[in-house]
Amino acid sequence: MFALRRFAALALMAAMACSPEQITQPSFRYGQPGGGGGNGNNGGVVKGGGKKGDIYADLMLLHRATDGRPIMKEFGPDVCLQPVSYDAIPGVVSITNPANGTDVWPIPLVGDGMVVTAEEVEVCDVDPEYASYVREVELGRLNLGRSPPKVLDRAFAEVLRNLDAASLVLLDPAGRLEPDGVAIDAPAENYAIHAQLELYGLLLGPKGAYPLPPQTGGQHAFLDHAASGLAAAADKTGTINVDLVAYSNRIMGIPELTTAMGVLVSQRVSGTLLGVPGEKYLNYGGFNYSRAATFPGCASGLRADLTPFSGQLIDLVFGGEGFTGSNINGFAQRADDALKVIAFTHDNVITSVDRIGEDATCP
């Protein structure tokens, strides 16, 4: 049911970096080269002996390294993905998931405890006894990445029309682009913004690059803007984690496009791609995130039951919990935090709220 197909051994792949000035034309080819199209595929797989295998479609929570690459498990010539559970599995010893520093339980595979000699043994399959522990990433609205490229082409064209018509572009409390005081809210438009920023580090249109409005205080690298775009495209009741970021990038075909074009306009993420044959990963190694620095502001208003509230976002939205992180986990948390702020402003009647990075209304 939850078949885990085989990958080849891990490898590093370098991409050439170029400056923004070298890019003259955007390329709207989301989801094309190995990006999954409309079938949910996540990448090509290779059997241990070198025979080309199937495309797998299960978007499972995996044991991942700090850069987001899966930590593979070897059974003789076969190299397998290792799914993990964030719920305790009786009889299984927990391990640390380096991607987010959280304790997880490796879900037993058929090959565990076996001496693998037969080629036909599906050692990478989940042991049926533990199949109930497998969890898949819920993409929700982010299934837009499987749409034909023209869908996001049209969405990005609408973004550019709004930016062209605006006399002033600011950022809203979650970091969404806000031309003339109206936040870009449409999921498709925000997903297109996210994809463009991850691919180019810029918003590129027929007139060239569009400047990104700065965030007051904290960080405002282009990846911060990309994270806010991903948040605004996702389900408001969902969760953005490392696995979702990695699968979203793959389905959109972003790593492959970056390789094919020879560009990743991001000195802040080293201009490199990491991955394995058929599955590449953007390197978020230079990204750092602080919740307190990014969301220091305050908000006031009425809750759904008309109870008034007033206080700092760190308390109202995040229960007083701070967070600092880096790499792909920092990026995923930055996006998930923006998503929580969006949900908070949608679920309550807001009378005043600070923009991202500001604390103008705080006492």
C-alpha cells in the first residue's frame, strides 16, 4: 500500500550561479521537468542494480538531513527511503530527525532484520504491521503545483498587473505583498510569487525585475518573501513543514528548472543544489529565521465570540513561544508562522495590527 521505491546513492550536484542582471526573461514552466505533472509523482527512482524503476507517488514524512535530503537506508544493493512517525511506535526506539531536531520513530520496513538475497523482495515496503503509522503530507491548495503551467502563468500575470498599477507596495502582517493597501490573497497568485522567488530570487516580468518592499526590522531576504508567498497559497488550517517544502519544490519542478537554466540567483543559499539522481533539493543553508524579530508587533480587535483582545502577536498567535532556526527547517517554520498569522487575521475582527517586522501599535 505504501510502497517505498529505491533511490540511487546520494550525490552532490552543483549549479552555476549568475547575477540578476544576466537574467532577461522569466520562464513559466512550473511542474514540467520531472515535477510531477498531475499525478502526484515526486521523483525518478533507481534500483540498486541500476535498472530504471517506477515513479513513486507517496508523499510521506521522512527521516531527513538538515538540508532536507532524505537519509537513506541500505539493504544490500537497495537504498530505501525511511518513513518516520511523530507518534511513538511500541517496540521501536526513537531517533532524532536532523531536519527539525525532533524525536521520531522509524517505521519498520520489510527489509529490517532480513538478509536480502532475492531481487524480487520488496525490502523498501513498509512492514504491513506498521502501515497505520505512515503519514503523508497534505498539500491541499498546493496541489496547484500539479496544474498545467498556464494556470500559474495567468496568476503571475495578474500579480504583475497589480504591481504595475500600484503607487505603493507594502507588506501586510504576514509578509504578503500589499499593493496600495490591498494584500494579494489569491492562492494561485501567491504560489506563483513563491515559485518565481525560489527560481530567480526576483519577481521578473516583461519590464524586468520588480523591487520587493523591505520588511521593517528582522530579515527580509527574498526567501522570507518566498515563505510568505507559500503561506498565502497554503490551506489556512494546514501545516507547513520540511517535508511539504521539499515535496512542493519537487512537484513544481523548481530544482530541475534551476539546473537546466544554470541559475539560482541566491548567493545567500550558496547557489547550489543538493540531491540524488531524479530528486534534487534547493539549498537553504544560508537562511536564518527568528520569530521574535520577524513578528514583534501587536494586534487588537474582537474574537469570534466578540471578546476583545489586545497584545503581542507572539502571545496571541504563538502562545508566547519563540523560535530560532535555519536551513530548510527555518524556512518551513517561517512559512508556517506566516500561515498562522494569516489564519489569525482571518478568524478575528482586527481593529489594529502591525505589519511584519513592525511594533508601531505596541504599548
